[in-house]
Amino acid sequence: MKSPPDVLTSTGPGGLFSTGYLHDEPALVAVDDDETPRFALTSRKHGVEIGTSESSETVRPGSNYRMVGVVTDRRLIVLVGDDDGDRRFTVPHVDIDQVAGDHSLGHGQITVRRCGGTEWRVHCGKQGIVDLTAYLSHASQAWVRVENILDEVRRMLVTATEQRDQGDHEQALETVLEAEDRLDTAGETATEFGPPGDANALEGRVTTVRERHIVTLTEVRRSRARRAVDAGEQHWRGNEFVAAYDAYEAARAEYEEIFSLPTEDVPDLADIRGERDRLDTVIEDLEQSPLRTAAAADNEAVAAEDPAVAAEHWAEALEAYREVLELDWGADERRFAGDPKRVRERLGTVAENLVTARRTVATDAMEAGDWYADASQPDAALAEYKTAQAAFETALVDARDCYPDATDHLEAELNAVKQRRSRAKARLDDEPVDVDGRFDETGTTPDPDITTADDRSSSPTDTTDRSDIEDGSTDPKIDPTGHSGS
């Protein structure tokens, strides 16, 4: 209805040769802003009959007034003019069960049966009654179908919220996405109902529920994002860097899904953006964390004065650098900080330092055993040799794992301390003692690549260029990320 006819816009009684309109207000005033008039119908004498199988009421217009009907895209409105004031009757399309049109009388008549059984007979002109009947029939079917779907969607949204509150985040998302599919179906029906390119009241009903759906979907995805962040933090605390990264990426994906929704309908959008921005900062820190952990252990090892303490830190650094190399192994794109070439170079130095520190602990104990043996204290010597043997065995394990060039020399020293231990035990048990060959010219010659007992310091001297492993800066600290702490 492009331009409303006078019957919808005029009021007042008629004169001698004309019938008026309504008494109070034009019929168009009864039409809400969210609905559009599609048909206008009028009757000068008959008005509307409303009844059931048991009783009925006939409402006719007063003298010089009319019955004016307006069919919108949401309902049928009937207004009956009278000097005492207009009467209004309304039938929503969703309440219509059956529609019939009759133009065999001297005038036309539309019969509408409501779902509750009430029957309305609205008198009107004959012209256009077929189109009007078809429209009402189509409108009632579309509205019933859409409203049934929307009722189902509302129930599903309540269910999704309950599932989220109970911690069943996977099922909550599945439910709310299924509701979205049902909404799309309702939207298609609503769009087909209206004229091409024009909005209609039925689409407005779908839009209202869709706004609620977006709120629920936002809440579910935000809850899932927060749960993923919590999981990422737990993995990070356990140095499970890849699992932490995957969890954080899952959280970021949830936030991105929220931002893909119509922003005007997303609640607390600014707060959600703040959460996502903080997550981005956390991910950046995580990307640096494995290298920082390795560098921190590296720095502590270099600073340690006790070779045993240094060895423990070298071992930690070794494992941490290895993990840095393994994190992105085979990945198409690097996620974690650390230039592989520089890390491998530092890893080799750390391996040497670890074995050297382990050997220093062993030779310290072996020399202490020698001192006690020379001082005729076999029980103390035995204890030191036992400590030295365990230390050499540990050093040998490390050497086989990460510094094989040192294994031959360490095996020779391990055999030597075993012989010392055997002689000390024999002296303690008053048994015959083999000749002590510690000072024979045929004794083992120290490997020049291993720091000797006479040349050792409490912690191995690390002469490796410990420039920034990540970007080649010349910061004297080992921390390759430019950050302090781990």
C-alpha cells in the first residue's frame, strides 16, 4: 500500500450524499510503527459479526459513519465508527486458524476463524476479496510457523544458559548454535512473507529473538574463552608450553567469534575487548617464556660458585634449551621465541659446561679420598671415593647423552676411582692391598678438552659469546628475550 486511501486517514461524519469515516481518530492511527498496512476494507451498513457456536454479537457503524478494516503485516484491525466513540477489534495473524472469502452476496465478506473457536465475519466490498483472502491465509501460516520456531528457540536459549551455568560448555555451545540454525529458518520464512526489499513485522519478531540469541551466544563463548584461559594458565604453570598456547589460541578464537557478531547487540563489548587484549599480552609473554626459562637457568649456572649447584642449573638449562628447539619442531610457522641456530650453539656449550661441572664434583671427592687415604683414614677415604664414583657415573650419563667426546676420559677416571675405593675397603677390612698406581707413569693422561682438577674453578669458566639468542643483541646477560626473570 504505497499511498494510504482517505478511508485510513480521514475522520468525521458524512453528509447528505456521503458516508463519513470514524469518529475519534483516523484508522491509520491504530497501526503501530512496526507494522505496515497491506489492505483497507470498509462497510457502510454491515460492520462486523463476532460469535461462537453459542452466542454472537453484531457491531454496525452509527449513522453517517463506517466500519473501517486495516489488514497489516501483523494483524487484522476492525474499527467501527459511532457518535458515542469508535469501537476497535483486533485479530493477530498468529491467532487465525482459517480464512474464507465470499463475494456472492450483494457485498463481500471475509470470515476469519480464530484458534479459540471464535468466528469473525467482516463485511466489505467485493473488489480485491480474493487477494485479501489469500494474503490473510498466507500471513496466518507464516506467523504460526515463525512463532512456533521462536518459542522453540527461546526454550533452547534457556537450556543453553543452564548448561553453561552447570559447566557443560560444549553442550551449551552446541545448543545455542542449533538455536541459531532454527532462527535462520524462521528468518527465511519471515523474509518470504514480506514484499521483496521491504521489512515486515514478522521479520521484526525474528530480529527481537535474534538479539536475545546474540546475548546468549556471547555469554556462552565468553565463558568458554575464560575457561580456556584458565586451562592455559594451568598448563603454563606446569611448563606445558604447547598445551598452554593451544588453550590460549582456543580462547582467542572464541573472542574472535564474538567480534564477528553484530556489535550493536553484543553486551559488555568494551569489557570483552579488554579481555581479548589482555589475552594477547599473555600469549606474547608465553611465546617468550620457554627461552626465558632456559636463559634464567643458564645465568644461574654461570653465577654459581659451587660446582654441584652449577651442575644442577646447567642440567635445567640443557633441558630448557632442548624444549625451545622441540616446541616448534615441524611447525609451518614459529610460535615461540628463539633462533634455532643460536639455541643449538648455546646448547652445545651448556652440555660441555654440565659435564665439566659434574666432573669437577667427582674429582673434588676423589682428591678428598686421596687425602684421607694418605692420612691413613680409610673409612673417610672410602666415603669420599663412594661419592666420587657416584659423581663420575652421573657425569658419564650426561656425557653419553649430550657430550660424547668426554666419555672415554670419564670412563677411565671412573675405573680409577673404583680401584681406589677397592683399596680403601681392603685397608679398612685388613685385607691385602693392591699397589696404588696413582703416580705410575702409565697412568691415565687427562683429556685436554676436560678441565683438570688442578686447573678447575668452583664453576666452569664459560667463554662462549652469550649474545642475545633471539635477535643478536649484545646484552651481556644470557637472557635472550631482553626481559629479566622467567
